[in-house]
Amino acid sequence: MSSQNIARVVVDVPSSQTNRPFDYRIPDKYQGIVQPGVRVIIPFGPRKVMGYVVALTDESEFDTLKPVTDVLDLTPILTSELLNLGKWLTDKTLSFYISSFQVMLPQVLKAKYKKELWRLEEEELPHTLEQLFAGRDVIDFEEFEQAGISYHQLQKVVHDGLIDVHYEVKSKETKKTTRMIQPGKDALELEEAGVDLPKQAVKQKEVIHYFIENPEPVSQKHLLAELKTTRASLKPLLEKGLLKEFKQEVYRDPFKNREFERTEPFPLTEEQQAAITPVLKDIETNSHEVMLLHGVTGSGKTEIYLQSIQEVIDKGEEAIMLVPEIALTPQMVERFKGRFGSRVAVMHSALSAGEKYDEWRKIQRKEVQVVVGARSAIFAPFTNLGIIIIDEEHETSYKQEDHPRYHARDVAIYRGERHNCPVVLGSATPTLETFARAKKGNYRLLTLSKRMNDASMPEVELVDMREELHAGNRSMFSRALMEKIQERLHRKEQVVLFLNRRGYSTFVMCRDCGYVSECPHCDIALTYHRKQERLKCHYCAFEEPLPSRCPECESESIRYFGTGTQKVEENLQQLLPEAKVVRMDVDTTRRKGAHEKLLSQFGRGEADILLGTQMIAKGLDFQNVTLVGVLTADSLLNLPDFRSAEKTFQLLTQVSGRAGRHLKPGEVVVQTYTPEHYSIELASQYDYNQFFSHEMKLRKAFQYPPFYYLTLITVSHPNQLKAQEVTQKICKFLKGKLSDSSTILGPTPSALARIKDRYRYQCMIKYKQEPEQRKLLKKVLHYYDEDIRKNELQISIDFQPYQL
Ligand code: ADP
Ligand code: ZN
Ligand code: ZN
């Protein structure tokens, strides 16, 4: 063990040349401290960079090794399973090795930070450390380093939980929330602000001032450290009753002050019982198996997840529950918190960096057994997994679009194999890939065919918008939809209106010459934002004021077109001035907590109509919603994407599931210009099986997944010719090397041919089997490494792409 004085380190220098571990010598003082899974600082060329230790060894092919400069962790932050997973991910997705680790860890551990030592318990520390802290609870890490105390001593007390190495993020935004963590300590809160204190009470005034600036409760320990003072200065304030002392909960908790009503497990229906039995059996026998739980919304899938997880917890094991980001609604979280209480960690993007870090720490310290989270929660550092569940497995958000370009489903199966536990994929509309595997028997198919409480899926009415036009109705609301909305308003019931954001936005066009305002840096029309009276690009930061005259022909008839949510809201208010409308889209939900606030407004019945984009399609469950309207069912169909029919079917099914989930029956109105399209027609009949067989025939005929695999290579360069030339060269190279049964398409301009002043071309490989493919593509990346590092050329390789 002690002879292993060389560390293999993956360095934070993302490039194809550095995509392997480098060897560093471990100086004596770090012996036993530097171990696999800790972060270190190492010299790399002229710079010092961060790196992850992936292994220790006693021999290197190099004679002289540079030493490790600093150690950032005293206990590993990556388990050996995650270290192996990182390697696997890197190879599988041809990503930067470093990015595979970055994606597993909370942001705080990647940012610039101040390192501190925090004393956690009153218990006696070893003499040298006790002296160092000298009555304080927080000290700067530098002080520790200067004191010359051995790392081993520190490592031991960190291990025993007496001291914590804490990272205070330097950025302004996260600083505030970081302030409130303090395990198990008494907290303080200001009771009264406008007080007169004697002139000489400088410290007391500082304390009051502190609270005026930071009104949130704070731990004593942190307050004292922050103000460099002692408890003596708090005492008079406490005695006067200006400050209140109380027990603070352990972590920054986004759900604090929220009571979760405890929910008891339901006795399962016969169908649910049949579906859960094999899951429970796998849990009991530690068997790995992938299962597809296929059931419409409201058929009781979530109850099956909850009861399976309960079994896992009872066995002393851990569970990962993935839900799509937009389905991480307060309602969803409530169901898990309500059943498992404080044993659940929640991870999603609406949390602050500090909150995310704390949730992650709970998992790392084994203080929770369940994590409910979006895509990256699949990397939760559990060591004893009993189940992994992916709800809405067809959601495209499970695929990461940047390094490493992984799909959470693949990672789930990887981890499920290693932990010998079941992986359950749930959906009403599984991807064709998954359903095909289930039909073949590669996955076990579990089916829920009925909705709970004998509720039926709501009746769907398709409205042909061409006929509306013929009848002289030019509005975006059909007569049928209008009539039904009015009915609901009259009956004091609620309505959800859905507008697909993609494919439809509000753009500005000149009525005289047809000029459209486009982004000067991207090949895309600018979107009109009414509140600010500005045009914005959704791909780069470009914006400009709304022109009053056409820049081409000077005409004043330059207007905005299209159907943005803002415009729909306006029209709706004109038609139904008495209706209260809540609008939910990227603009109204930008602020933290806005999403939740709008939903609870609607839930309390303070609005009649909820109007929104994708984000209202999932997970919502409102008693009083009896009508769902889809304004533009075709907008997805027109996208240049082989999955467009599948996505349309999925979206329509999902949206329809929002209506009539309770006692009152629901109705759905779908407006479309192509009611005869099979995806729209079959979605209106909830006929997944029919859709599946029809779509499979087309996929086969056009050589698409699941019959063929795809690899998409996108090349971008500021110079259009160069971008095309490189793509051409790559296509040619691949054509010469890949097998004859593969098809190589390209070079063709990407669907978005220019973004941020970079021209984009692509090459697509369609194949059944191509074992040498990764090797060849690695060669390509190596060949262009110089240009890529200068950031002139970008080559992205995407296996099984979701966005074409
Ligand atoms: P899904 O996840 O498929 O949409 P849910 O698990 O949310 O379905 O179930 C739909 C509704 O039925 C929920 O309100 C849930 O509480 C209720 N439910 C689920 N299982 C049962 C059961 N066995 N008995 C009674 N109610 C149930
Ligand atoms: Zn014009
Ligand atoms: Zn732009």
C-alpha cells in the first residue's frame, strides 16, 4: 500500500490529447491522503490545474514525475464504482474524461471556492487541532496548512465527523445560501430591528446590522465566525429579547417550513399487484433486470414506484428515482416527501448551488436513502442501490446534449448491473427503442391497462382548423374550443390550454416586402418580447429594439406574427375579458419559485385558465380541470426530425392525461391542420399499440432506430467553407473505413445552419453493427485536435442523438 506513491490523475484540461490519466508523485505529507476519488491540484505545463485521482500505482512509464501540489478532499468524493463509470462513460460517448466526473458532482465542487475547516461537534479534538481552533468554530484552510499539522490527523477527525472541510463558493449569488448550513447547531433569528443600543455596544450593533442585511435565521457558529466575535456579544441581545435562539435544521432545505402530509400506501389493485410482483422479487433476490412499466397517466405507476422503494428502504438499501426536470413539480415532490419524509433528497435545477450541494452531501453521508431528481441524479453516490426508476422514460431531457453526451437510461442499466438491482422504466408512451426491446423480451414488460377508480381517459375531439378558416374564423381558437371554455367558466371549472413552444414563436415580418427580422449571428428569426418591446435571439444573447420601419423597404407595416404564449394570452383576454388567465412559459417562470407560485394560484382556484408551454404537459394534477385544449397539435410534426411523429404522439397523450383525473369527467380539444395524420388520430384514440406498429414500419423502411443506430457528427467553424470541407473529409474517411452495410449521409448543413456566427454541417452514420466506429472517430478527433484546441473548429459526436 505505502509503496503506491504515484497517483494517476485525470486533469481538467479538456482536449483529445489529454484525455487519459497523467502520473504524479505523491509527496510524503500526502501519503495515505491522496487516494482514488479525491481531487488534487497538480502542475500541468506552466499552470496549476485541478484533477481527479483515479488510481494509485507504484510504477510509471515516466522516470521523473512532478509532485501533487495540493489535496482538495480528505475523504474521496467519488466511489470506486463512480470512478469506473467515469471511464466507461468517456469511452462510450467519446467525451472528455474530466467531463464525466464533473457531471457527477454538484456545481459547488467545480467552482472557485474558499476552503475552510468547520468544527462540527463540541467534542474534544486532538491537542494540536484544539489549539488551532482556539475557541473558534471556523478557520481558514490556510491556517491549518501553516500550522504544520499532519494531514493524517485531520483526515481522522474528518472521518469521525468532528470537523468538516467546507467549500464556500466565492460567487455572489451562492454565497448567501451557503451561509445557512450548520449541522445540528443552535440558530439565531432577529426578533426586533428598530432598537436603541448604547454607543459603546459596537459588536452588538454589528450583529443587528448583520441581521438587517441577512434577515434569514443563521447559525450562531457562523455568525460569530463572520463577525469575528464571541458569544459574549450575543448575550445582552438575547437577554433583551432582541435575538431569538432556536434549533436550526441541519441543512439548507428548499422545502423547509413545508409540512408534508404523510400518505399511506394504498392496497394495490389486482393489476398493480401483478405488475409489482416481479419488481419486488428482484429486490428481494438482488437480481438485475430491466423492466418497462407501461401504463397510461393515472393508472397507478407512481404508487408502484413508491411501494417498491419502500421495500428497498426496509431492506436497508437505496433508491434512485428519476423524473424529467419539468415534471419535478411540487406535487411530485410532495408525494415522495409525504411517503418517505426526511429520507428523501431532491435534486433539480431550481435549487441554488448551495442547496444542491447539501442534498448531495446527505446522500454521500448516507443520511437519506432515496433521491428524487432530474437526469444527473443518476450519479447519486449511493453505494447500496436496491432499485433505479426512470419515470417518463421517453423524455428527451434524459439525454445530455453536451459532454458527456450520455443517456440516463444507459447509466441506469450500467449501475443496475453492478448493484444487482432492478431498473424500472415507466411511461404511457415509451420510446420505440424501449418498447421494441420489451416486446422482444430483452426487457420485462409490465402493463397497467386501466386508470384508477374506473376513470376513463378523457374524450378527445379533433378540430380541423382548415374548416375553421373556410367558415371565416381566423382566430387561433376554434369555435368548438371557445364554446367549451365558456361552458367551463360558467360552471366554475378550470381549463388548461397548451401551446407547443417549439416550432411556433412570435417573429416580426414586413407585410409589404416579406422581410423577417433575423439574428445577425444565427440562422433563426428573432423572437418578439412584448413587455420589453424588444427582439431577442433564443440561441445567443443578441437583442435589439423593435423596429418602427422595415429596414429593407422603410414600410411602417412591420408587425409581429406567430403564436407566442403572450399573444395567445392577449387574444384570450380580448375574447373572454372576464376570465382569469395564468400564463406559464420561460418568461413567467424565470424567477426562483415562480413556477410553484403560479401553479398553487391555479390550484387554489384563483384563475380559470392555465395557459402554457411544455412545462404544463406533465405531472400536474388538479381536481377541477375538466377541459384541456391543444392549440397547435401539428407544430412538432413539421420539425425535420425522424422522431417528430413519436414526439407528437407522446405530447398529445401526455397533455390529454391532464384532464378529468378525478371525479369530474374530462374533455380534450385538439386543434390541428392535419387531423388525418396517424400520430394525431391514434393519440386521440389512445392507441399506443397501433401507433407503435405503424411507426415501426416506417422506421424500418427509412432505416431509422430501433432498426438502425445513428451517430451524428456535427462540425462547426466560423468559416462556412472550412466547416463544409472538414465535414466532407470526415465523411470520405468514414466511407472508406466503415462496413458496406452502413450508410453515411453528408455533408449536409445542420437544421440550424448557423449559431453564434459558426456555420454547422453534419454527417450521419446509420448502422447495425460497427465495432470499429469509436476507434475511427477518435482518430478524427486526434487529427483535428490542434484546430479544436484553438477553438476554431468544433466537432461534436453524438451517439443515438435526440436532437437532429
Ligand atoms: P400514474 O403515476 O400512472 O399517473 P398514480 O400512481 O399517480 O398514476 O395514480 C393515479 C391516482 O390514483 C393517484 O391519485 C393515486 O394516489 C391513486 N392510486 C394509485 N394507486 C391506488 C390504489 N391502489 N388504490 C387507490 N388509489 C390509488
Ligand atoms: Zn419591408
Ligand atoms: Zn443569435
